[in-house]
Amino acid sequence: MKGFITLVYFASLIIAVIATNYCSKDICREGVTHVACNNEGKFSPRCPKDAELREITEPLKTMIVQAHNERRNTIAEGGGGLKPACRMATMEWDDELASLAKLNVLQCEMEHDKCHNTDNFKHSGQNLADIGFFDTANDTDSIQQSIDLWFNEKKNANQNIIDKFPKDYAGPMVGHFTAMASDRNIRVGCAASTYTDAGKDYKDYLFACNYAATNMAEFPIYKSCDKPAAECQSGTNPSYGNLKLLINFPSCAESYIPFTIVYLKHISFIKFKFISFSRLYYYYSKILMCLVAAIAFASGTDYCSDSLCSAGVSHIACGNSGKFANTCPADAALVDIDENLKNVIVSTHNEKRNFIAGGGETKLRPACRMATMEWDDELADIAALNVQQCAMAHDKCRNTDAFHYSGQNLAWMGFFGQADDASMLKQAVNMWYGEVADSKMEYINSYPNNYKGPTIGHFTVMVADRNIRVGCAASTYSVTDQPYKAYLVACNYATTNMINFPIYTSCDKAASSCTTGVNEDYSNLCSPSEVYKQFAPTCPADAEMVSIDDNLKQVLVDAHNEKRNYIAGGGDSRHSPACRMATMEWDDELAAIAALNVKQCQMNHDRCRNTADFKYSGQNLAWMGFFGAVNHAEKLKESVDMWYSEVKDSQQAYIDSYPNGYSGPAIGHFTVMMADRNIRVGCAASTEGGFKNYLVACNYATTNMINFPIYASCQQAGTSCTTGTNPQYPNLCSTSEEYAQFSPSCPADAEMVNIDNNLKQVLVDAHNEKRNFIAGGGDARHSPACRMATMEWDDELAAIAALNVKQCQMNHDRCRNTAAFKYSGQNLAWMGFFGAVDHAEKLRESVEMWYSEVKDSQQAYIDSYPNGYSGPAIGHFTVMMADRNIRVGCAASTYTEGGFKNYLVACNYATTNMINFPIYASCQQAALLCLVAAVSATDYCSKSICNNGAKHIACGHSGQFAPNCPSDAEMVNIDDKLKQVLVEAHNEKRNFIAGGGDARHSPACRMATMEWDDELAAIAALNVKQCQMNHDRCRNTAAFKYAGQNLAWMGFFGDVDHAEKFKESVEMWYSEVKDSQQAYIDSYPNGYSGPAIGHFTVMVADRNIRVGCAASMYTEGGFKNYLVACNYATTNMINFPIYASCQQAGTSCTTGTNPQYPNLCSVSEEYAVNKWF
């Protein structure tokens, strides 16, 4: 359960009070209404239906007062850069203050009351906090978190602030802490409510505390002395030795000099900067605007696709975890853009567009056909990725499948208190629109290149006539060393400003070119049903696609096949007949991709147009001009004829081997049409312009491959067709002819060997027979193997091996790993043959060839695979013999080359040869064993389970020991008894600390009893299987979002007592207690550089309800190693307490304490372990 926390910096309200009537003009500052005046004590109408008040029971009142007094007592004692307090009061509960706090939380909005004074407390202060939670609210936990958050501002305070609270203070937040620390704050009263925010999947816990007094500008928070409580006239409090004892409030009331009136308004402010080359433009006093324009050009669908963005540019969504950047403050949060806010954004844009389109701005002409803008969720989702960077910087690419040239506007604003989202978003749009003052009609008619005047780009992208969609996002976050927060807005648009092209087409009358009428609400904009084809912004407005119906598809296919049949039959004297040229058929996917090309309205080839089926797709383009009506069938035939016309410059030498560095007349359009394996074609066409342009693109299954034949030539056409020829095109193979999708470098007759179950068994047996022989010491040069696995078949390894042999070249893959096998090995073999082939014999022959290297191997290479080895080949043999090679998967292909048939085999293995590590562990006697390891749990590869893009240790983990582990590595079996040993070892230490057993540390209010967790233990096992003492980057679970971890390493000889080793580990971690101190417990330090304390602190974190451990043993350095990992429910959180401290242990346990560990809470105590931020 992740927590969502927001703090408000409160305003001081100072006024003289002369009456008790809450509606009296005298109780609050002039013109300000008291929160209780005419207040019926009901929830505000804005509150959700599930809003409810939380009952502040007597135990909760006690807890709130104690929590305040404990912290006040600490402050009064001095330390941490602050002097002791002379006369700090003990705080007590006040029902009237609590009743007024209740009226605040009934608003379901974290906003301070303008006035909450009482007759007794004429300058009442207030602290607010909003804690997010899932499921059921935990009052104790939420209230403690709120008070801790306020108190944690102590780190920002200094003695100068305490001695004289500054007027117009602008530093890091301290006001909540100082209100708590005010020496005259003798009373507190609090209230809480819960409710669900619209559009959010969590609930809010709103907590308000009203105080007797507030921070007074230019007056001390408390009077400081050299000694705590030096001026307490009535003595000190026995429970809080540094606080004044309150015997009777009226008699203890002090006389205070009237204070200067200071009122800090909750205002929003704007901080922007117009950047226009070397000139800066400033608007208003102390207000700057910061806006930047950007243009992106791309097309495609996959966010990580090379074709989606410009060359070398990465899409913002490619590999993006969807989380806030590491550089963002901890309080960074996305604004919930609900339906109301979406409507605000869209309507504000359309109002501005309608005004401009109607000629409302006298210097700009009306728009002929400006679209009504509508919301787009995908653009909004991508905009969210921008504002999660907490920096106002444009994305380099934000395009979508629908919008290939997406534009973007950004704005940054500052605010105090609670932001009004609707106002902020309107303000952003108004700022962008404000650039209209510097725009001119000439910029609208043609967006200028190298423009250097005042900024206009935000305005122009807003009024682009084809901007049919908008999607926006916003985030808020603290600003370093500033008292205000930032509000960052990003709006992404369907299109952007295109240099030298119009922003909109202008007319004498608005909307005169709208084909579907105008919008009823915006009479100068086209109706929402107006269709704007998403051509490139470089296309004229009249650009449209040619509808390639079934008739036109057939025209294109026939036009190609007629030419192919003619060439394949030797109809052209310059070219020999084709042995096995395919009949071409239509492909819708190739056609859809071709459509993306012609929507550019420019005759440029795509850099990539491949599909899952066609990895080397080719392309032909044609352009023709025309006037008047057009016959599409004739234009498409004309395109094919133009490409074919290159036949006159082609010759058989180019067909036999497509030339490298060819510089003669064009032949490539003709040759790609004639490629014998071009089984598919898909085409598209577009038209545009006053003088009409007709642009055609045809994409093909394959392309021209340098130094490889366009088609295999024969004396007679179709002689190699295995399924006969096509009756309609007798020189082409039938449509049922299969052309395996080998690399274009492969000969046309390349085909895969069908590795059926019998051949799989042949390969597995061939490997295991050799492994068994070596493992048994059958070869005199090699010792027996201690623990060599029986090899089994793996389909995934085989499928990847198939990709290798489809290259028709004997080259190793650079990478062939799988999720299960991270260090996959590979053997390749090549053999020539004539005539029929016995596949079983060829596969056995391959294994024999690899094994034959045994003669050049020696035991030294087995014990440690050599680095920089330069002798006779041994690697094929050694990878076959690797003891942990539990799986093998193989593939084979055949093809004709060099006048004979080639047989290419690839076998992929679970693991490979690891330099300086043994191939297998050798023994005097062989023992063949299997390696089995598995971990099961949630989706550990989910982006949401880890923070900051870290990879979870269990994501893709096979559960095996790492290849760097010695061969004797083994897991310790942690049975129920050892689990109990580990749990008790932890709880004994926790009970001792929680009870105040260590003089350096205070007792714990509510420390959990720790219990075992199998999932944490299973994940810990993956750590120790690395045989290295390194922390995981992420080990979280669905239940524990911030899992902690301790590691320990010990060496030993001989037998081992596991229980003792585990106790020894816990003792080592606990031993850091000597370097810890209460200040670290109260707030875990940031940037701590002293002696190690983290193992100790994570052990005693009060919310650490679960632990799961694992251990492994292995030989290294001449002795046995014992590696232990314990994973915990939570970890040390910087600037948050390890545990809440009290005068007496367990006083905040809501379910009582544990009889076995009386200083720990009972095992039924519930903790919100994930509620931190």
C-alpha cells in the first residue's frame, strides 16, 4: 500500500479577540469569516458520498498529545543545532480546538481555515496533512505519519529562525515544525476525515491539528537558555523533564506583548521565461515566463521503433517506466486530469481557436477549415511522461501511430497552498495564446524558418487548422530552497508547426471550406465530424489516399506477375529463364506500411519497412502528374511499367549477382520486381496539389541483396518448382510453392531440416553418451566429473538455433540467451553432400566433430577454462562437457552452393565456457546429478514493482547458480527449525532495543514482532546463488514495496553448524548498535558517511513485520564460504524514523504486546508497511 502525502504551509492569522461569538466581526481579521460562523457541522457538498469523520477516541487523543510532547521535550532539551528552551509548556488536549479542526476536515479539501481562533486562543495555529491509503484506514498509523512529517521539518530549522521567526520567509519549509515547537503552545485539538478523491484509486486521510498559538513574525518560537526548563516557575513535568508543568491553565497564563500582524496569503504565482534566441522578454514585476517550442518528425507504431522518430532520436515512451525521474523531489505527484479538467483544457483551446478562426484578431484573417479540437488519451499519457521529469524540457519525440508529427506546449507555474487545477490549466493556455500579440499573418501563411523575433510558436501550434486532438498532463513538486511548489503542464497536439508551410489556410469567410458544416458551439470551427486525413504536415490540405479496392489490388498483382512471367520464361533476350520464380500475391500489411510512405507527399524511401514475416522488405516508388479526373488502374499500371522499363539497362550478370557500388543507369526497380522469392506485394497511392500529384509505393517481401542472385537461372523456366507451375503464369511456380524465409543471402533452394522427436532424441543421446564417457573418466586425459548433468532437449534454444542456420553462413550469433539461460553457449558444424541425405547420420557426425577436440584438451583446461587460449580448437568439446549444461536445442538447414549441397547445424546450450572457471568439477569418482531450481511469484518483470527503472532480481532468473559460482556451490536447506532460529534471533534483538535495553536508544512505541515470509526467502535465495556479496537492485514483492536486505559472509573449514552461522550473521548486523544513536533512529540520515549502521537499523525498523532468508556454501580461496541474505518487509527510509520512540515500550500497540517479547506488539498488530510517501 503506497502512501500519498501532501503538506500545506499554513498562514498565520493574528487578530485581537474580544468576544466568543464565532460570527463576531471581532474574532477574526477584518473581512475574514470564522470557520464556525453559520457552519452546520456537515460535510461540504463537494465531499464524496463515502466521506466520513474519524472518531478521535481517548486513546488517540492521548497518543496525539504524547507524540507532540515527546517531540517538544526533545526540542526543549536542545541539540541538533538548536539551543534548549527556557520555558516550554507541556501540551494538553483542548476540545474546542478539536471541534474547530473538525470543521476543517469536513471540507474534504486540504486548505487552511482563514480563521479558527477561540476566546482563549486568539492567535490559533494549524497544521494539516493528507495521507493516501488503500483498503482500510489505520488512524494510529496515519496520525503518527502526519506528526512525523511536520516534525521532520526540524532539519530545515536553525537557531536564527527559533530566535526570531522571519517575516516573508522563503527558505525550506519549517512552519509545521515551529508551530509544534512554540513554547506557548499549551493546547492542541485535532480531527480527521477520510474520503475518495474523484478519479483516484486510493482514499485520503485528512488530518488537522489546531494549536493555542501560531508562528508570529519577528518573534521567537521559544526563548532559549543554556539549560532546559531553567525558567519554569511551576517546576518541570515528571514525564517530560524538559517541559514546564501545567497545574492550572489560567493561573499559568503568561503576559505576552502584542505581535505585529502578518498574514501569508495562499496565492498562485507564475514564473515563466520567454526564450527567443538572444532576446529575453519579461512580463510583470517578479513574474517570468519560461516556454519553449519544439518540432518532431516521425512515423510508426512501436514507441521503440526506429521508424517512429527521427534518426538517432529516442521516443520518450521507449523503455520509460512511467515513474517520476530520480531527480524529482519526493513529493512529486501527477495531477489527476479528470473529465472536468479535460473539458476545461479542450474548451479553453477551442474558445481561442474559434476567436482566431472567426477573424476576431483584426491582424489575422479568418480560417477556411479549422478543426474543432478534441481530447486524446494517448497524447495525454505521453505528456505525463514529460511532466514526470520535473523539468521544463521538450521531448525529442512524442509521436503516435495516429499522429506522426505531434507538437507540444509546456508551461511552468509556482503556487502556495492548494493548487486550483482548473485555474492553473487555463492560465497555461492563456499564456501560450498571449503570443498572439507578436504573431503576424505572414507567419500564419508560412511558418518562418530561422525565426528570431518574440516567441510565437506556442500560439501557432494552438491554432494549427489540422490540430484535431490535444492531450495534456500536469505535475506538482517542491522547489529546492523555495517556499512555493511547482506546477508543470505539458499539452501534446496532433501536429506541430511546419517550417515554410501554413499554420492555417485563410479565407474571407470563416469555415467556408468545412465539408461537414460548422460546430454548433464554435461557429467558426468545422464540426467534430470533419475528417482531416493524417498526412504529413508537409502535405497540402487536399492530400487524399487512393482507395485500393480489390479490383485495383488485382490490377497491381497482375501487372507484376505478367512482367515476372515474361522474364522468368526468357522472354527478354538479355536475361536467362528463372528456375523457381514465385507467383506474387497481395499482402495487406505491406500495403498498410506503404500507405505511411505516400502520406509524406514526398518521394523518399523509408529507412525501414520490414514486418514480422518479411525481414528484408523491398520498395519501389513512382510519381506522376495529372490534371482533371484520374483513372487509378491506368496510373498504377503506368507505375509498374516505369519500374519495368529499367530492363533495357539490366543484364544477366546483375541478375546472377546484384552488383556492389553499381553506378550505371537505374536497374533496382526492375530487379526487385523480379526477385524470385518475392512472394508478396502491397501498394498504396496518394494524390495532392492543384497540378495533381500521383504518388505510388509498392512494398515487397524481399529486396535486392548485394552479391547475391536476383533469381536462380536455368535452361528452362520453372524446373525447380517443387509444387508445379501456375496455369495462369506457366513460367512461375504455383501459389502453393513454399519459400522459407531465409536470409536473402541464402540460395533459393534453402530449406530447414525437420528435427522431429526421433532426431531430437538422436541429438540428446549423442551428447549424453559423450558426456557420460568423459564424466566416468573414460578418457585418460580427463578426470571424472563430480556432478555432471544429464542433458535434455529445449525447444526455445532450438528455435533460436534455427535463426542462425537460416543465414546460410557459419557464423556464431553475438547473443542467443533466453530468460532461463543467461549465458547460452553454441556449437556450429558444416558438411557438404550430394544426393539424398540421412539426417540422423549428419547430426551425429556434427556431434562427433565437436567431440573430436578431446584429443587437444587437457585437465588443466577443464579445471579453469583458459583466457587468451591460442592452441588447437577445444571450445566445441568443452561446451559439450560443461557440467551445468542441462539443456540443448539444435537446428539444421540445407542449401546448394559451390555446386554441391550444404548441411549447416547449430546447437545452443544452457551455458557456455566461462574463462577462468571450471568446465566441470572433477572427482575421483563420477556422480551424475541434475540441477533443478525454480522461483515462482508475482510478475517480477512488471515495471511497477521496482523503483527508478531497476530490474528485479527475479525477473527472468532461472533459479540456477551464476556461471561464476564454483561447481560445488550448494544451497543451505532452511527447514522449519532454522526458520525459527532466524526469526527468534531477530525478535530477541528487537525486543531488547524496543524495551530501551541499550542506553543509546529510546524505547519503541510500536515495534512489530517479526515473522517468516517464504517469498522474501525465495528471492533471497536468488541473491546467494550469485556467490558474491552484492545487494540486489530490487527485491520488492507485491506485499512489500520497499523490501530491505542484509547480507553476511563467513569462511569456514570442515563441518558447519547452520544454526550457529545464522545466529552469527544476526550478531554481526546487530553489532552496529555501538555506532548508532537516537538521532539516526528518529530520522535516518541522508548522505551518512560514518561507521556502518544500516544493518542494525533495518533489523529494528518498527514496521518490519516479515523476514525471509537464504544461504549458500561454496569453495573459494582454499576454504568454504558461507553467504547469507535476509530480506525484510521494509528498508531504511531517508529522513524518516526507524521507529517511533516513547517513554515506555509498546504504549502505542493497539492489539497489546507479545507475551514472549513484551516490548514488541502482538503478532496480530497491523502495519501499513508501504505507506511512506
